[in-house]
Amino acid sequence: MSHELDIIPGTAWGCFTLPRPMCIAGPCSAESEEQVMETARGLAAFGIHVFRAGIWKPRTHPGSFEGVGVPGLKWLRKVKQELGMWVCTEVASEKHVLECIKYGVDMVWIGARTSANPFLMQEIADALEGTDMPVLVKNPVNPDIDLWIGALERLNRAGLRRLGVIHRGFSTSAPIPYRNDPGWKMAIELRTRYPRMAFFADPSHMAGDRKYLLELSQRAMDLGLDGLMVESHCNPDCALSDAKQQLTPRDLQTLLESLAIRESTSQDESYRDGIEALRARIDVIDDNLLNLLNDRMNVSRKIGEYKREHNVAILQAGRWESLLSSMEERAEALGISRDAIRAIMTAIHDESVRVQKL
């Protein structure tokens, strides 16, 4: 199935200024008119053009603070009218979309729980049909790139062309320092497929703690992402939701000024000559790898024939685990991560099993 998308690049939306990073900022939740306006003024003072605030909050347990609802949209409208900022919020239903349109919200985003639900995505796409509203889609809670792309396709089929994505990491039970597993590999894959799409990282939800925001934001910039969506609150310690991961506007300004922003390329002749020479070497190595893989698969076919002749099962789990463990140790000694070699060898093993069955 084709996954082509008809989109307008984020730099043509009119709400951002270059150079990178584009930044969308504001509190996790709109809590009061005073809190919204104070935070927005602090952000506007150093050039933030897009203000975000949660109006409806998807909480795990009932009885938690689930957002102020429609009254908060009036506060966003005031931010827009008084400060000239674009305003955006999260939507998770048709009702949310219709209320946002009614109150003049400029842009919406779709959260990780919602993007994983095709029924809700279709409902939102139908509600947005006929508008030209920019929509950002967060990655699903689990690392499923087809689900992420499917959410974008539903919006695109409804006629929406100003589409972007927000990478906020993935739920995990593994012991990591962050709230969510960054899972940069999937961000790279999606960025490679859709290089023109507006691509943001959400270090706030990735980190879960403000002490990790700078390192995760820098990583996003090093990977060439367009910008950041960062939670900022005029008084984070008093926030009604996600207090630990929010920054004051002043601290956010310091973070943004601390980032090293690298260009996507260079016109320097010595750089271009050097990089092309290195890429040529990579091309030769890749050709050799492909030929070696072909040789390996030919041997695997012969192994499959030999096993069938002697009535032996194709899958030999004990040998595979021993081989994988040995490869991980050897890779680590060469400075290659265990995770990387496990992924590579698993893919090769799966293909070897497939050809043995032929």
C-alpha cells in the first residue's frame, strides 16, 4: 500500500520563523486565565510565536485534573488577540475539534493515545474536513510506525495538507532515566520517508523531568528535526499536571540559547569533497555487505535442503542463542552496541529461516 502524503512543508505555514529550532511552548494544562496570560507573555517576550496549552487532559484515573474544558479556549483566544501568537491545543474527539474551530484555535495536535486509535483518528479527520487547519500528530504510545503513518493518511484523505508530527517517545517498562523511551530510530525512519514534513520533538514528555530536557532537545537538533514542543509554566512547581517536566519561560529561553544548531549541509568545497569521498567508501562497503548477505542466503538454502534430507527441524534455537550471544560480545569489543548487532543479526536470521523453508 502506498504511503505517499500530499503535504505543505512546515516552513510554509506562516507561523514559524527560521532559523531552527521552531518552538511551540506553553503549559501542560491551561489552569486559569491569569496563569495562561502570564506564561504567554513570558514566552512572547523572547520570540515564541506558537502557544500551546492542554484544554482537555487524557488522564488514566477518573477524578484527576482532566482540564478546564471549553472555558480555557476563551483564554487561548485572548492570548491570540492580545499577543498575536498562534494558539494550539490537543484534541481527541469530534466535539473537541468543533469547539476549537468555534473559538478560533489556529492549530491542533493529536496525542499518543488518540493517534493509536483508528476510530478516533477517523472521527477527528471527518470533523476537520473542509478546514485548512495545521495538525500535528504525536507518535502512538507503542513503536508502530504504520499506525503513526495511518493516522496521517486519514487526515490527508480528509483534505488536510498542513500536517506535521511530534516525536514524544514510547511507553516502556524498561528501567531508563526518562519517562518514555526516546526511540530515536523510528523518528529517523519517519523523517527519512517524509523529509518535507514539519517534524518536532517533545522532550518534555520524553524526559518526564526538566533536568533531561537540554540533552534530549540537543539530540533532536543533532538529528535534524525542525523544532521542539516544550511545556512551560509561569510557576511549574504549582502546576496541576506534569509539574516536574515544565520550565519557566526564562529557563526555556536559556535552554534554547544553549542549543548547538547545526546546518543540514555545507557549501564549503573541502567539506563537500571530503564527505563525498567518505560516502563513496560507504557505497563500496554496502555493496560488499550485500554480496556477503547473498552468499549467506545461498548457504542457508543448502542447509535447508540438508535438513530436509535428514528430517531435521529448520529452527535450531540453542545454536541461534549461542551465536547471537557470541556476536554481541564480539560487536561490543569493536565498539558496536549490543542492541544494534542484535537487531541486525535477528533480521539476518529471520531471512535465513525463510529461505531454508523454500
